[in-house]
Amino acid sequence: MIKYKFALPILLAGGSFVFGASRQKFIPSENNDTDSIRINVMYTPTIPKDQITQFPVCIDDKMLADIKHAIGETVTHNIKPEVIDIKSENYDVIYIYNNGTARIRRGGTRAWRNQNPGNIRLSDVARAAGAIGQAGGFAVFPNDSVGMAAIKTLLLSPGYRNRTIAGAVIKWAPPFENDTVSYKSQIKRLTGLSTAIKITELTPEQLNCVADAIRTIEGWRTGHEVVQDSTQLHPDIRQKYYEYLLAQQQRREDSHHRSL
């Protein structure tokens, strides 16, 4: 007799789940916008979500067919690809998207893999600047531009803005783990600015120069990316994607009920 227990990870990792035979179907949007993907999400209120975890651990073909047969409503909507979660695996950083794909950054420097050109540690300020997680002890940002903007956000935060450039470098790259003297020298050489200038005295253009210099000094060496579609995703990553879909469906249902 098969005992029932929490089986969501196993179901999500399997060949089929309550989202249909292929679990997701990608159709190019009608406006041919490559940044927009139409996704058919199969979900049914016929199977209460609190019962989804009560399926047997071992799912045979008949059970899968029964689950598929129970599928009711198809929801179609246009979405723009956005990072919904990240996963760190060895030295790789895996970015999971809301369209069921994943992008793996492999090789290169930690700054490049994390899309974090300043090698910023995860903190409340980093989260406010757009950090979505951490890998290798450093914050991970959804894209390079957000990571670059985070350097300036951190420099203008209370912990840095009243410091000189030299003082900011000491806090940013403390001597116990960096060659702070060399760091300050490189900032001066790359920007042409005196390190005695306060961060609050910098013009927007000068602040950009300091941020660019930090990116250079921290090390930004590109590696290579591997893009996976939904059929190639690791079960753990596929599970994160389906959890996202369930949450989105719940939001739509809650919104619908509120509008009644």
C-alpha cells in the first residue's frame, strides 16, 4: 500500500503534472515582439491546491491520464520575460524566468556571474537596489544594468555618502581582505578625481565614473551563458517555476473574487 505524503517536488519533476501533457506551451506573440512570450498555463480549480500534495509518491500512466483529464480551465496571457528566482550550483548561477526558461552563467568572474559589477554583499540596501538573492557570498541582480545602478545606490546610501572617496573605498573593500591602498590608487587613476572628495560632492557624471572604476577594479570578465528551455530544466528549477505559476494563478483568482 503506497503511503501518501508530501509529493509536490516529485510531481513537478515528473513528465506531467496538473498543468497538462507538456506542462507549458510557448507560442510567439502576435506582435512578433521577441521580448514577449504567450504562455498557455493549464490549471484547474477542480483539484483543490491543498490536495495537490496528496497524490501518491509513485505516479503511473493511468494516474497521470486521470490528472490531465481533470484539467479544466486554460489561462492565456502575455508576459515579458523576467527573473523570478535564482539558484547557485557550484560556481554557476542559474537565473529562472517567468516564461519557463533558465539562463546559466558559467565561467568568468563572480561579478559577471552574479550580474553584480561592484561585488556588493547582500543587505537591505542591496535588496532595495534590486538584489534577488545571493551566490558565493555576494548579491545577485536580475541583470547587469540593475547591478551597475546598485553601485551608485550603495555609494549614496547613509553608510557611504558622507565619506570621502578614500573613506568609501576603505568601507567597500576593507584592508583585511583587499589591497585598499592599490584600490584607492586605481580609483584616482581611472577617474582623474582626488580621493579626498566627498561622495556627496560628486556630480552625476563623476559618480558614474567612480562606479565604472569600481566595476573595473572588482573584475568583470565574461564567461559563457547556457540557455535552457522548459524541457531541459532540472527538477528543482522546474519546481520553482511551477510554484511561481501557482502563485500567479492564486493572485488572479483572488483579484477575480474581489471584483465580484
